[in-house]
Amino acid sequence: MPSRFPLPPGSMIGVIGGGQLGRMLALAAGRLGFDVTILEPEPDSPASRVAAHTLVARYEDPEALQALAACDVITFEFENVPAAVVERLETLGALAAPGRLPLATAQDRVSEKEFFREQGIATADFAAIAGAADIASALPRLGQRALLKTRREGYDGKGQTWVEGIADAQAAFARIGGKPAILEAAVPFVREMSVIAARGRSGEIACYPLGENRHEAGVLRTTLAPARVSDATREQAIAIATRTLEALDYVGVMGVELFELEGGDLLVNEFAPRVHNSGHWTQDGCEVDQFEQHIRAVAGWPLGKTNALAEVEMTNLLGAEADDWRTLAADPSARVWLYGKREARAGRKMGHVNRLRPLEG
Amino acid sequence: MPSRFPLPPGSMIGVIGGGQLGRMLALAAGRLGFDVTILEPEPDSPASRVAAHTLVARYEDPEALQALAACDVITFEFENVPAAVVERLETLGALAAPGRLPLATAQDRVSEKEFFREQGIATADFAAIAGAADIASALPRLGQRALLKTRREGYDGKGQTWVEGIADAQAAFARIGGKPAILEAAVPFVREMSVIAARGRSGEIACYPLGENRHEAGVLRTTLAPARVSDATREQAIAIATRTLEALDYVGVMGVELFELEGGDLLVNEFAPRVHNSGHWTQDGCEVDQFEQHIRAVAGWPLGKTNALAEVEMTNLLGAEADDWRTLAADPSARVWLYGKREARAGRKMGHVNRLRPLEG
């Protein structure tokens, strides 16, 4: 049977999830002549309004999955797609990228950390927490101050809290309903960084320059890229991304969040099996941005160039900050992206701005 | 009554025409958080597949125009929109940009040339041809070799032919059914150029650097931009565009086609009251491309920057040339745009490629 890849223009790409990442994936697919079908439970989603078709249905809806399976390839804008959905799509003969292994690994913070350890990639010390007794035994080893997170379904700092001492940790664990959790040791990092990396269907890998990230209340606030790092640090980041992509037989774009320690060594925090907020700078800083790169990878096209053409500061527009669109529209230094969300709820990602400066030397 | 402009993100922009220009306008609108409604008689059009809504109907269809009139602003991807359509939309309280005057002027090649002459802008010598007698009186003045064009509805070299001598010209006139025509004197140009210019709702004007165009069989083949021209030539082009935009009280992006004569003086060939094929280089060569610029203008946003970040060679992919997408996808020097057209008919514009080089000092 001849491979269906590379997909010809006019092919249909399915995207599970109708938020801003799905929207920007659809815009990138449109550039290359592809059509997009969105699966999303909410009507009038940001992605649906730039896509050829939308299935408004729960992710598990059997009829919607049947329809989605007719797409030439299917991808995701978020990592918490139920494993049963991917299994069902595969049963229907559909091809999903990235596949089940990266999704399953990323969905459970303990599996994710164990995966990195197995690959020889350094992470913060951690312990799986199934009950209060686990906290009592783990916390002394991790240090009195540690981060308690649910094992599953957190993002943007949701489902995580700093704890100090056993009593505090056990109380926090009770507050999350005693759900399976992970305790992570505090990391004395000097910077938060990320690398956006892609792997194509033929196994080729391309990494963008590192970004330096600043978070507020667990939510990404700014990315500065290319981050000024030593060659050794950059090589470490590329090695981490490469090993991760290869071990997961990954196809598509991945965001790998990193902690830089004093001296330049890196620990990995987590990976997102999808395009990533910290990669939005590539939209105005690179010829081929992370969204086109992801479409290229899942469509079986060769990957594009990843070098930076400019230094970019990406700033998220959260909640009411997007109400300031008049000022941003008039600011020639601001390259604006707005997501078309109807309601500017507090803290909600409504858009972002890329500000460009010439590259140094 | 407060102005409806600038339009807030989430506003609906109507676009008449569902081809590649409409598609790229919709992609640009999507970036800024706008929604798009396409009006287009053909189902499954390139633009419809990246737009929030599509009205599949004749341009004159009363119900479709009623629906389209609900858009916050309406624009066009081609200039041959019947004047009655714009009138109907205005009667329905809708706002069209550019308006009736630029459309009416561009739709009739004699009106267009007369308009330029009234503005003191040099054009080729010409004569309106209503009957065979007009040819006999005009041709000796214009030179024996001249270009016969229908007054209305031509594009990409359609409806035009070179004629030599009165008998030949009269035969050609008979072949176009004796339709109202124009005879244009041959211009001894050294280069074909264009300038993509924009005017915002507040009257501000921004011009991109000039492009140097090469046509084949009347169809644009390549644009090289920024064209290497003298300061005097560039200033002439900007003066021509500025006068044209202001005289027509124009809002939006316009393409102005120019002939460069020996010595650097410019004659105007024609203007297109819309985004223009010779402006596609801006998509990869400028921060704000002509599509975003047009959306900004019609939405009442301030215009964006127009400086070139790179030297770009844009090449159209005509007909079966787009079948070569595998090669183009693998070429790191090629920034590919494909229009999602289902059929690669001979000579049809299927996509284009931008190739970037660093700007010269």
C-alpha cells in the first residue's frame, strides 16, 4: 500500500479542540492549501470560525468520531484528549499524530517524570502520592517546601499548590479530594525556558531557538526569544528534546519546559504534546512558525527552517487586557494576534502580541 | 452617532468573492480576531473554507445581499462587482470599502484613463472606440501598433489583443463583437512595476516598496521586491498612488500598475481597487502584509508598517505547476502559499511561492 504521506494540498486535517491553538493551526493549514475539520463541544469556538468544517460534539461522541475519522490525519490542540478517543479513532482506521504514547505519557505527571528519568533526562525530585502516608514519607526527602499537583488534567498552574511541611501538604491533598497526585521538590532555578521542537514523519528533527519564559500565577506572561544562553545550555536543550521526541516516536511539534540552574544546566519540567504558548514568538520571528511546522509534520511534509529572523518578545493578553486592542492596533511595534473569544473572563488567554527587535550580531 | 470604527475584534467583515484573494483576506482577518462572511456563487470556494460563514449565491441575489448587509463592513476581492450590488448594499445601510467611485472608475478602462489624466497622472495615449470609424481616426495618432481592450470586464490579459494597422484593428474589434473598447498606444517601457498602497479611514496613506513585475501571456509570472529604482522613480510612484487614493476617497489596499520608461519616468497602466497579485511578496517580506493592511484599513484600524524586511521573489504557480508541491514543500528557500483550488486548469492561479534573500545594505 503506498503511503498516504506526504498529504497533497486539499487534504483534510482533523483537529481535536477548538481554542486558539486550533485556530492558529487552521490558519497555518489554510496557507498550505489544506482544509481543517474541528471537533469541539462548544459552539462558535475560535477555531471553528476559520475552519472548513466543525463537529460540535463531545470528544467521545461516537458519530462525531466516525465523521472525524474520515480526515486524512488527525491532531490535537490540547493534551487531555481521553485515551479512549484516540483508540476509537485508530479502530476506525484513522491516523492520529502525535499518537497515543505521547498523549498517555503527558497526561499523567508521574508517568511523564518516570519517562524522563528512564531517558536519563534530569527532572526535579518527585514522589507519587496516593494517600496521606505517602506525603509523610516523601516530604522529608524532597525538602520541606514542595509543589503538590494532581497527576492528571492540570494546566496553566491549575490543580497545583505550594506546600510547606507535612501537615500543610496533607491538608492541601485533602483539598484536592485525595486525588492521585505528585509532590515535586522545589527547584532552585535561575530561569524558566522552553524549546519548541518538531519531528517529521521521516524522523527528522528541528528545534527552534530557546525561549525564556516568565510566568505569573502559573500562567505564561512573556517569552523572550532567542534566549541568551551558552552553547552548552542550548546543546543540552536540543539533546533533551531530541531524546524525548525519538523515545516517543513523536510526529508533530512539542513544547518542552525547562528550568535553567545556576551554571547553565537544565532540568526538564514537563512537555506538551502540541504547539505551545511559548512558541508563539515564531509567528513573527521565523519564516516557518510552530503552527505551520506542526501541520507540515503531521501531513508528512519536510520540516521548515527554525532559525530566528528577529528577537521577539511575546506577551500574552489576559482577560480584560485584550480590551486595550485600540492601543495595540495603533502600536507599530506590536504584531497583534487576537483569538476571537467572545468573553474576556479574568485571566483568560484572549490574544498575544509579538514585539520584534533586530537580532544581535 | 458614534462611529462604528475602529471595528472591535469579533466584528464581521463581508467579502464579495471567494477566490484566493478572499481566502488570504480571511486568513489575515482571522489573525486579528475578526470573522468573515464570503459571498460567492460557486460552492466549495477557496475562501469559504477559511471563513466563518459563506453565502453561496449570485452577487445580485437579494436575499444574500440582505444577509451580507448585516456585516460590520463589506469589501471585495475583485473589481468587477456590479455597481447595482454596491448600491443595493448601501440602500440596506451597509458600508462598502472601497466604495462605488473607485469600483466604477476601475471597471471602465476609458473612465480609468480619463480619471488619471484629470489627476495629471501620465498614461499611454488612448482612444475610446465605439465603432469601426473611431479606429480609423484614432490609430494614426496612436501609432500603427496598439492594444485593443474591451472597456469592461477584462483581467489577466483577457479581452485584449495587439493590433497593427487599421484593417487588423477593425477585424479584432469585430471579433470582440463590436463591444465598447479602448485603443492604447504601445508604451516603450523598460520595466513593468507596481506599487501596493493603502489608505486608512482617517486618510493616512502607506505605500510598500515598489515591485518589478514580469508577465507572460498577460498573466503575472514573478514580482521582485523591493525593486531597485532611483529615489526619483520611487517618489513618482508614491505621488501617483497618493493622488489616486485621495481623489477616489479610497479606503483599503490598491494595486497600481506602472510602466517605467527609459530614464526612470513612470506612466500608470491601471489600478486594481483591491489587494493585488503583485503584492503577495509582502506576506513573507513585511511585518504587515497587504491582506492585513487591507483588513486594517476597512476596519478603521491604523495602517501597519510597510518596510521590507527581506528581498523577495514571488513566483505564481499556474495550472499544473502546483502539482509540483512535493518539490516546493521540500525547498527551504520556498515559502509556499496554496489556494486550495480543486482543479488545476491550464493557466489558473493555484498558488505562489515567495523566496527570500537578505536585503542589500
